[in-house]
Amino acid sequence: MSKLGTDPYKGVRDFYPEDMAIQNYIFDIWRKTVESKGYVEYGASPLEPTEIYTEKSGAEIINEQTFTFTDRGDRSVTLRPEMTPTLARMVAARRRNLKFPLRWFSIPNLFRYERPQHGRKREHWQLNCDLLGVAGIEADKEVVSLAYTIMKEFGAKDEDFEIRINNSNIDSFKEIVPNIISDPTLARGQTYYTGIVFEIFDTNKENGRAIAGGGRYDNLLEMFEVDPIPAVGFGMGDVTLRDFLETHGLPTHA
């Protein structure tokens, strides 16, 4: 019998008590900050029917970047690589009974079959914040401002990070967030974005991956054959955020 190894599966992490303390600290700041702005928490299983990703996220994500398998009922199942399609499914299911606007957040674990590297794992946790039911730029500004506020709650200085936005009304965002940069080339991988897209980056070039990113996705609910609802949101990952905190000597414990 061969000896079993003690390493975790490639691209995922074990959380010993000292690691769990850091993770809990990050989650606590996330949760306290967004709840103070009126966002309420939801959740869902990490297993989803594969078709909710093939419909809008793009074939590349499914074919090359997901853990997808066929279950015993001959159904194609995917470990969720992102949370927004799940949110859209849940809202579509109860659309007639929900009171809009909705301000929802979740801290799901997400899975992508990618080459592990600095700032990227095959499993990570991510804060997702979404505002549904408001079509105007004020909703876009609220979401960007919320992402900025979260960074400040972790002790970040304005010069430590920048918010890159692809939007024609960039001046409107500079009124609320000082470290805004216009980036007309910015585009996110998902195909469902319909308006503004933005990402937050560490100004320290050692951390080249986005800490957070999101945008407007007004038409995503249409794939469930319900009337569309204006929606804007973002995700912020725990791996890149922890790298950011450690690089800038910011607290990682309460």
C-alpha cells in the first residue's frame, strides 16, 4: 500500500488555527461593513446546473476553468466558479415576491480549474455585493463607493490602491472616490456585463491581480425567462486581499 501524502489537493488551502484567524478577520470586516450599508446576507449550495454558466458566462469558463462532472442522474453539474449566476437564479425564482431594490451580499467559496499562481488558487472565498432594482448611475456609484469603503476599513491608504473604471461618466465617480482611474480598455471575462465595469488593484506591482471587480449586468435574469431587472455588483477575493494586507503591513487579526 502506498503512503498517503499530507499535502492538500493542488491549488487549495488548509486553514490551521492561525490561518483561520486571518480568514475570520477578513470575513468579519466584510460582513460588518456591508451590513452597515444596508446589505443583507444570502447563500446557496456550491453545486449548480452547468447550463447557468454556459448561457451567459462564456464557453471558455466552462470548457477550461471549471470543475464540471456528470452526476448519477446523468445531469451536468458544476462547482460554482462565480456567484452572480446563482444570485440571478435565486432572484428569478422569487421575482414576484421580492421587494426591490435589493441589497444582498454573500461570502461563497468558488472553484476554478486554473494553474495556481501568486494571487490565484483553485478555490477561494469572495465577498459578493449586489444592488438590484436601480437603473441609474447612482446605483453604480453606490457599489463603487462600497468597495472603496471596504478597502478603507482594512486600513488601506488611498495611495495603496486604485479603482480602474471603464465608464463614460468617469467624472461622476471621482466625486465620491478620490483614487479613481479611467481605463477605457478595461473588460472583464464574463459576457453578461451591460454597462460600467471596474476593478481594484494594488499599486504595489508585486500584486498584479485584481483585488475586486464587477459592473452592471441588467439582462442576466432574462436567461430564466423573466423580465430583466437592473443590477450592479462586485466581488472581492480573499486571496488577493490577504496578499494586499500583508504587502502593506496592514492588520490581519482583530
